[in-house]
Amino acid sequence: MPHGPWQAEWTFISEAGVTTGTAHTPRYVDIRTAVFKAADKSQRDLAHDETAERAEPWKLLVGALYSEAMLTADELGTWRYVSLDGWANVTIRFTP
């Protein structure tokens, strides 16, 4: 796994409100964790169990973060994910 600097920016828009943030770290795994936590926070309905089934955009984001985000950012310098429903807008950059 390439060591970094890795940077991420995200915006999640849901019924719970807008969640935005950034992360800067030398390890991709820390970037992925920061994005997961923000995405989870945006999807969480505090009136329901935290283990509730996640919607399709959540599953697509998780899959992309594990399968393509690091490799694409490593090769091209930037990876971006925008969900079709407008929930997620995530950009990950790798600058060796």
C-alpha cells in the first residue's frame, strides 16, 4: 500500500442533515476509516439500531473504497465518487 500524503474531502447529504469533512494522513486505511465514519454518521437514524440495513449508495461506496479508490488515486492522483441519488460526494487524492 503506497504511503502518502493522502487527502480526502467529503460531503454527505441525508435526512439527518449535511456532513462534511476532510482528512490528511500518510496511510490510506486511515482515510478510508474517516470516510466510513462520516458516511455512517450521515446515514444513522438515532431512533433506530446502528446495525440497520444500509441503502444501495452506502454499499456502492463501501465497495468502491475497498476495490478501486486506492488504486485509482495511486495511479491517477485523484479518485472521486458521486452517488446517483446525491447523498455522497467523496474525493480522495494521493500525492507522493
